[in-house]
Amino acid sequence: MVQLGEMPDDKGFFGEYGGQFIPPELIAIMDQINDAYEEIRDTAAFKNELQDLFTHYVGRPSPIFYAKRLSDKIGGAKIYLKREDLNHTGAHKINHCLGEALLAKHMDKTKVLAETGAGQHGVALATACALVGIDCEIHMGQVDVEKEAPNVTKMKILGCKLVPVTAGTATLKDAVDSAFAEYLKDPANSLYAIGSVVGPHPFPKMVRDFQTVVGNEARAQIQDLNGGLPEIVTACVGGGSNAIGIFTAFLDDDEVELVGIEPAGRGLDTPDHAATMTLGSKGVIHGFQCYNLQDDNGEPLPVYSIASGLDYPGVGPQHCYLKDMGRVRYESVDDKACLDAFMQLSRVEGIIPALESAHAVAFAMTEATKLGKGKSILVNLSGRGDKDADFVANKLGL
């Protein structure tokens, strides 16, 4: 049995993963954030304010939809979708962004900084900052700025300062480097709101806690709809926030298999992928220990995914722990299968998914035929594909 209360320990470790691999002066700042979070997390005032926003601002609970036409077309197990794409701002990211914005407000911060890949975290954080009245600065790789134009426009409309990052591969890893460097200039007055279950302690714990609303809702909903728990719960994994959010509620249900789906990109036999759990090794990145894709000197390798939110060379430390203990299985899906799932779900069910989420849909479509009739799969549809529609249309010549 997995005991969630034991993860992480008081130093921020999930087994050997996580922690704070940062300068001593930064450890003190991270500990202040942790202390402030622990001070408010269980107070009635904080919980009630967050729940009120979840209900009346985000639109929670998000529903579960039985994708009957897709299930019938494929044959085999029933495919259910947890519709995080229906949240305000279009993804699961709003769940932790509201929590982080409220924490910044509680700590009397005047500015929130963050990175974004696909732009969903950036839009959600800019939204939350507008709501609570705090300045917001988002760093985004130039490649992703060009690829995710709709989200760039939204961030600007919402009033955040957008910083395009041209260093390195000009993608998510470089955006993290840039945002963190800017944060270090004035950590006393700003909060670095990390966009996934990565980074130094307490962020893997804190972001996970805010995202557990997904799994808590889903576990009750799927039993009502399906007459019992599903055989498989699956979600895409980049940093891993949407996956840990839904997996957490099912960790003690040994009969439910949990499967995280990474991007195989152009193929695991090429350098153009971001399959961290599949091909990575243990090391330190961005202040924490995890599996990551690195060279012989321990430096992060360039990574690639058709989905901008998945092209990160590391992964959340709790995912690493769950992999090692055998509780979660990690598989990968390539660009071709992702695009096929994107189009199938769009044209068979009228739901345009984010390319990130389409990786998990692709896995479910393949796995459904293996499971057979009378079985079920629950997919965390973590975001909608508005941001990806023009990119996909151009790529497929639509």
C-alpha cells in the first residue's frame, strides 16, 4: 500500500528523488515558501476560498464523459475522459495556479514569475494573477511562442509581461532557466510559481496537492458512471502535474493500473523525443533529483515533442519514486500516433484535445483493444486543443 502522507519526507524527498539541490541562501527562501504553505494549507479560510474559486470560477467539478462512439469504433474496452479541458482557461493548470496565486497573496508578494511550454500554465497563471491583483511575468521559449500563438495573445491580453527566450533550444527547459534566473534577482518580493510537480521542495508537493482535486473527483465519478473502478487510469507525462493529480486518488487501489504516457517524438531510436522515464537516468536538474535525459557530463540533453508542454528533459520526483516501486507504468507514444488520436477524437466525438492529452488518448485507443469488452480505461484529458488547432491544420495540410 502506498501511503501518500509519507511522500515527501520533511526534506522534500520521495525516496531518493526530489530534495533541494540549490544554494544555501535559496534553500532558506524555499523553506519560507514551504512554511507559508504549511501554515495555510489546512486552514478553513484558505480551503474555503480555493474551493469557492474551483466551483464558481473554474467550473469544477469537471465532468467525466463516456466516449462511446470512439470506444465502439475501436472495439474493446470503454474509454472515459476526465474533462479538464472544460476548466476555465482550458486545462488542469488553473487548479494549481489559483493555489499559488493565493499563496503569493498570503505572503505579500508583489510579483509572480513562471515558465510555460504550451502556454497553458502561462495563461492560467496570468488569469489567477489578474484575479488576485498581482503582477505576472511569464518566460516562454521562442519556438513555443511561434507554435502556440493563441496562448501568447491570451497572456498579453491578461496583462502579464511575456519574455521570449532564445537561448539554447528556445523551448521549455530554457524558459525554466530564464525564469529562475530572473526570480533570483528579487526572491524577497516575488514568487516563482513552478508549472508542474518539478523543481526544488516544496513545489513537487505543493503542485501535487492542488492537483489532487482531479483524482478525488474522478474516483467518485467513474464509479457512478462505470459501476466500479476502471482497469486503467492514464495521463500524459511531461513534468507530470496532470498525471499525479489524477493518479493520487487511485494509488491505494491495487486493482487499478496507473499508466503515464511520455512523448516518443520522432522515435525512441532518434534524439528527437522526451521519453525521460523510458530512457533517462538519475541526476539533478533545476534544483531536484529525478530521472532525466542527460549527457555524459550530467548536462540536460536537448529534447523534442510535438506537444510543447511535454518537451522537458526531467520529470517530477514522485513519478520517479512510483516508477521504482512499480506502482505506475510509463509508456511512450510517438508524434504520428498522437496526431492520429487528435484527429480521431475531434472527428468521432467532437472534442479537440491538446496535443499533450492526445498522447494519453492514443495509448487508450491501443490499450482498449487489448483489454477487451467489459473493461474500462479512464483518460485524464488534461487540456483542449484550441492552442494546437492551427499548428495541426498546417502540419496535416487541412
